[in-house]
Amino acid sequence: MNANVEILLSDEERQPVECWTRVMGYFRPVSHFNKGKKSEYAERVWFKESKAFAEQSVCHCVASK
């Protein structure tokens, strides 16, 4: 099979995906959240370790001069 072939699916062929997240130490499906918790979930900022490490290194170098 050619790796560059794009597969197109109609809406009838798709399956819904259930997103789970960790809340208070355990995992729970986002679909079971109430309106307020769904709003909090939408406002979350995703953490990227490589970016945080780079920013920490820059701050450390500037502070040491």
C-alpha cells in the first residue's frame, strides 16, 4: 500500500472518540462532566516539557550574569 494515499471516510463510517482526563487522582470521561467542568477543561493549557526547559535555561542564564 502506498503511504501517500489519503483515506476519506463519510460521516456514517466514523466512530465517536471518547476523551478521558485525570480529575482529582482518577480518570474520567469528559462526556460525563457537568457544564462548569467542561468549561474548565476547555480552558486548560497543555504543558510541553521541552519548551518549559528551554525557557528555564534562558532565565537561568540571564539571572546569572
